[in-house]
Amino acid sequence: MSYERNKLLLFHNFLRLLLPLAQRAEEENQQLEPLEPGLKLAVTLRHLATGSTYADLMYAFRVARNSISLFVPKVCEAIYLAYKDEVMPDEITTEDWMRIASDFERIWNLPHACGALDGKHIRIRKPPNSGSLFFNYKHFFSTVMMALVDADYKFIWLSVGSYGSASDSQIFRDSELRPMLEDGTLDLPPPSLFQMVKQIFLIFLLAMTHFLSDHG
């Protein structure tokens, strides 16, 4: 399954989740021969893993581009609905933060870190009547995904849809994460002894230095 960059067992787990969606599609389109759920999943995973365009996928999988444009969003939604509670729970406890901090120290030799925060520009077509709101400093149109991840690159918190022209510091300032950090509702662990220097250090989030400035 290296073509989709996916393990076989996980692929079959995804496929099991898509069966209700496939059955509904057959009921809605009885006059057309439905595409196999496994094919839809393979096309979607290839698109997500590599960023291949629908036109490229059309030739690689011999599926019409307009069909791909219809089922890829549905497959993504099915995967999201099935795994969102497991992968991104609504609440993270102090014990969860302690486990994440332990992983940062074990994997990256970085103690007292509860997450890594950064933004990513996602290229888009210019939305109608948007002026320069989505035009970024890299000179293309984008929307920004800002994410907090653990030591294994897994999402803890995610915000998508900010203007490409906004800086990381602006997005962080206006996000729901900042007030939660400031008022303590994130349930981060209390300060504890830093063994290397025998001093009390705060548990912290890793972030690029421009998050602390309005000039990022």
C-alpha cells in the first residue's frame, strides 16, 4: 500500500467505514454503475498523501475527473466523522499533557514541552471579491492552517481558514487557543522541577519566535 502511503490494515479499517456511504450512493444512483468503495478510498488517499490533482488521478486510476471531485470530499468527511472523537477529543486532561510532555522528552530530548505550534499556508484559488485578503508574503493565494501537534506529529488542536495575508502572530492572537492558555482552562500541568538544572520550570508550548511578536 505504499502508493497511498498507508498500511494495509488501516486501509481496510477505512474501507469498513465507507461501506454505509457506498450503500447510500448506490440507492441514489441506481441507473449508474457505482464505483467500488475501495477504488474511491485509494483515489482519496493518493490525493491526500501526494497532493496529486484530480486530472493526474483521472489518468492514474481511469476514473473521470468530475466523479473524483464528487466523491473525494465525501470520503474525507466519512473518515473525519469516524475518527474525530478518537484522534482529536474535545478535552485534554492534565494527565494527557503529562504524557505528551514525556513523549517530547523521550523522543526529542526536550523536557517540559506539551506541544509544537506553527502555521502552514495552503494554496487556493483566489476567492471572488476577496481583494488581497488571501494573498500571502510568499506571493500566492492561500488560507492558513495553524496546528498544535504532539511529539509524534499528531494534531492536538487545529484551526483552518484564516486569511493568507495574516501573520502567525495575528492568527494566534485571534484564536481560541490564546485565551485558554491565558486563563488556565487548557489544564496544563503545574510547574515542576527541571532535573538538569534543579530549578522550577513552567510546562510550555513550542512555537516559532514570531508568535510572540506582531511582526511575524
